[in-house]
Amino acid sequence: MTAELVRGQNHPLPETRLEIRVSAGHPVLAGATLGDEQGRVAGAEWIAHPGAPALPGVGVPGPAAADHRLAVDLDAVPGAVHRVSVLLALTGADRFGALAAPFVAVAGPDGTEIASYTLTGLDRESAVVALELYRRQGAWKVRAMGQGYEGGLAALLGDQGLERPADLAAAILATATPEAPDASEADPSSTVPSRVPEPEHVPRTAPATPPPTPVTGVGTGGPVDYSHPRRRTAPAPAPTPEPRQAPPVPVAGDASGWSMDERLYNQVWGMFEDLARTAAAYRSACDFAESRLDRELDETLTDYRARADGANDAARAAARARHDELVERAREVLDRDLAQLAAESEVVEPALPVAYARWDNPVWHSYRLPAEEPMAVRLGDLHLPERTDLRIPMLVRLPLERGLWVDSGRGHSEAAGLLDEVELRRLALDCAVAHAARLLAAYPAGGFTVHVVDPAGAGAAALAPLVETGAAAPPARGAAGVSAVLEQLTERVDLLQMALRGGAADALPPGLDAARQLLIVHDFPHGFDDRAVTRLRYLADEGPSVGVHLLMVAAREDAAAYGPLLDPLWRSLLRLTPVPDDHLADPWVGHAWSYEPPLLPPGSVILRQVLTQVAAARHGKQL
């Protein structure tokens, strides 16, 4: 049975030799790009188009036409390739919205359709990524993309990381006319030669490229049948049923990377992207089912002739049945993908290193200071309402590119509304201490220094693990203490920036602490005058580039007296919360992700044990 996909939905591919059919009803250029795990294309030599119709494992047709067939052998693509993007571009018309919606289908070597997708919803776009074949846990899947570009083929190629995309797009479009030389000398659906060498800048994990194998399509040895797969007059032969393949068994660290930490990091964010896209596909399918139901119900109301004999009731019942079937099918696909992600999470979570692990992970009981800085740290978990128990680690790259802000205000969170102000502020400072402890534990001995500003001394109890273990100096108190710490760190930023700009990094004072610095600011703006606020903003803007980072524990409404003066400060910080809150959005599909703070298990002594080791190593280095 063919899977009819909606935008964002994916489907497993039982075959690696495929034929991709395109039916547009108007001339389009069809091509393909080979990209890495992030979808970045290494260079122009990794684009298959009418002027260069064959790449290892991929063959595209000739000039622009209303119907195309692309041949793909996923076993023959280079090991560095994780995504094969099928693109369509207009050569004459201005935009897809003025034309019939293109239809694409993926078929096996026997001609049986595996999945299809109608590219609806396009308007001013003149180029579109129609489908994406991507590698996941050793298996291949197809995803309905429908990602259009108003800037045309140049914008599409630029989005995939190619240099000089405008020139490249113009050269490709020039080969799309029927008169283009050499474009029709070979039939790429019958064989895919290997005449394009691997670029020098392929991803570093790429193994040696195996010799490509021919791809045989259904049209091998004769003319290609360009008839629309949905418009055949003769019935297609019944396909032979094939045994259902079990989903791939998840393996921790199966992503690309030099080290296990890098592979796990890439795998976690692959899980994040998969969850985002499968949820988007489910929501899109439900929205489509609702809109179609509304349209069909409206049509029954306008047919006054069918009211008397009860035909309207039957039509409404049939419309609701079709709606329920669409939603049920979408839910089945969602449940399948969520189950696979949950199984992967169960394998990945126990394998995470200290910097990525939850506080209840047994890896903390065998903690030893690392010899080098990790790629990232975990600042909490993320989940979507489709399955709240499926948590994706929120990993943030090191060194931090922006400061952190633990919001002690109520915001719009339902969980925060259930707590009194004192308890909410205590939880916020507890979370800040947990974040600081994780950063201290992630760096080698002496690689990270923590300063604390607590003007009124209101956070003494929560800050005790940092201070009593010696992992951080006692907090600065009062306006004078605040001013002294801010002045010290501001001078440090100025000194380091002047040294770097002047190319004299080796001329820094010998006693300068080479460790990265973290300033925890509690109870802001108490104890801050205008000069201190100016220095704080300066540290937030300029500090990260020279290793000085800010961790604010504050409620924005407490600083309302400053008006919009502090708006740039809040916007420059990554907002975290001490209670679950759905305030984080992803850049792919714009989901509102619920953030879960990294709380320690009740009664746990892990935090103090880790900080004790950090402090002992630091003091031993200084002696």
C-alpha cells in the first residue's frame, strides 16, 4: 500500500534501489544534491542536474520537462552522504502557486510505489526541495519536504551551504533547455556512472567511497514511460507482498564523529530533529483532515436538493469517516516514530557521558575530572505534548556563546503559578547552582572559575554547596562587593580583548587566571547602581568572546524600574526556568518545546561529592 505523505512526514524505505517519479503538468528542472547529516552540500560537484546528470548512486533526467524519473541506488552513494535532496525548479513560469501542484512518488525496482507526496501550499516559490532521502541508524527513510524558496534555485543552493549560489544556479538553469548539449545523450534511469570524484572537503568521518553499482530502473533497455502514475488507464499488476522489515535496533553512538562524545552529541540532536519533524507531520495531517472536513460539510449544506431525501446526512457521515481515517493513519505513523525514538532514548540515555547525563545517571558516581573540555553540557530536557515522557536532552555547545538567565518570575507557566514567590526564587537559585556545578565538572582541573554576587545574602543556603566545598569563593555582598567583582571582570574583558586584537595574546600578565570565568548574579537589581548595571550589560555582550560568562538569577519584573533599558540584556541571555515551561522554540518548524530543569534527586549527595572533587583538584593545582 502506498503511503501518501504530508509535509514533514517520513516513511521507511524497504528498498535501496529506487525510482523517483515527478509529474508537474508544466516544465520543471529536476535535480538532486548529496549532503551530510546537517544537509550541507560539500560543493558543486555534489549536484546532479541536466548538465551533470550522474553522481555516485544518483542519476537525473535531461532538460526541463513536465514529467521526470530519477534513478537512485542508496547503496552506491558515498559513505559521507547522509541526505539525498530531490529538487524542482521552474525555468519559465514565475511561481509554483500559479501552476498545478507537482506530484512526486518513490517506487521500488519493480515499479511498486512506496510513498507519494503532492506539493500543495506553494505560492511565490520558484524552487522547492520536494523529497529528502536520509540515513538514520543505518537505515534509509524518505521525508516529504515541500520546502519552497521565493529566491529560486539560488536561494535553495545557498541554504544548503554552497558558495556563490547565484552563479551556480544560473549555470544549472542554462542546461535545462531542450537544446542543451549532451543533456540527452544518456538515459540516467538505466545506469548511474561514477564520473564525479569525491571532493577534498567531504566530512571528516567519510570512509573510502565504494565503487558505484549500476541502478536499473523499470525503464531499462527501452523508452521511459512518463505517464502520470495516478492516471494510468490499464490497471497495474498486483505487487508481490514482501515481508515487513522490523525497525532498526537503536545503537548508542551510531552518528558520525571522531569521538564517542561527538557521535552521541550528533545522535541526540538527530533525535531532536526527528521528533520535531514527526510531530509537525502529525499536526499538519490533522489540520489537513480538519480543513477538508469543514470544506466537505460546507458543500453538503449548499446542496439544497439533497436535503429532502437524507443524502446530506449520508454525505456528512462519509466526510467524518474520511476525517477519522486520515487522523487515525497519521496517529499510527506518529506512534510508530515515537516508539522508535523512545527505544533509541532508552539506549542512548545510559550511554551519555557526565557532561550530557542527568543527575540521576549512575555515571556521576564514578566521576573523575576530565582531561579536556567536552563539546557540550546538558542544561535540562525538552519534550512535546504528543508524548511528554519522551525527553530529549537539551545540549548546549561549549564554550557558551551567550549567557544564561534562570527566570525566578512567574511568567506564563502554570507550574510557577502554583508556587509562592519565596519557593520559586529558591528553586531558581537551586537550578543556577546545578548549572554552575555541571560547568565546573565539565572542564579540566582549574579550567573554570565561579564568582558569585549575592548583595543581600538571601541565597546563602542554596549557594552553600559551592562555597562550603571551596568550589567558589564566598559571595560578594552589598553594593561595594558588587562593584568590586564587576570592575575586576570588566577589566579582564578589556585586557583580553586588547591582547587579542593586537595579536599579543602571549604578552598577558603571568598571574592572570587562564580559566574561563562564570559570574552568578543573584537578587538583581538589589545592590546595583547605574554604573554596575552598565558593566553588567557590557559583560553580557562582550564577555563570552573572551571566556567571561554570565548566569543571571532574576525576575524581569523586579527590574521594571529600568524600563526598556535592560531589554537588550534579557534578549542576549538564554532563558531557563526552575519549573517546566513551554517557552523554547526550534528553528525548523517552530514548535513550542517544554523545558524541564535539571533537578537533583531528593536527598542526593552527588552535587557535593562532585564539587568536592572539583575544589580539591583546583586547590591542588594552585599550591
